[in-house]
Amino acid sequence: MYIHLGNNYIISFKSIIAILNIEPPISRDLTDIIEIARTERNLVRISKKGKEKALIVCSDKIYLSPISSTTLYKRASNNYEEG
């Protein structure tokens, strides 16, 4: 099954390691994760800068989504129950 992350980005929910809330205030740990992913060119910015609500950590990339972590978690949970 797949999960829609926003702005026409769809990924397999099986590749998801974590869905994290990044609404302000953003912890130093999350800021470090984002910076490392950007440096390693594994960061996919789906939302406009400043509009990010969730950080999705996958096996190969990290996504910044404009959709809330709660909504993404519900989508992933529904797919898991169906599959």
C-alpha cells in the first residue's frame, strides 16, 4: 500500500521508519536530522519553506510534508490494517 505525503508525493508505507511532528518549536535533534539529510542530499522538501508540519523518515530519504503528522499517521495506520 501507499501513502500520500502531499503535493503529489506518494510512497510505500512499508518504507516509513518514523513520522515526526515538526511544528514549532523544533527540537535541536530534528534540526540536526534535517541538516544531515540536506547535506547528504536525501532530503525531499514537499512543502514550501516554513509550512512544514511533519518529518517522514524512510529507509532511503527524509521528507518534509505540509500535512500534519497526525493525519499521516492515520493514513499509514489505515493502510496497515487493510494490508
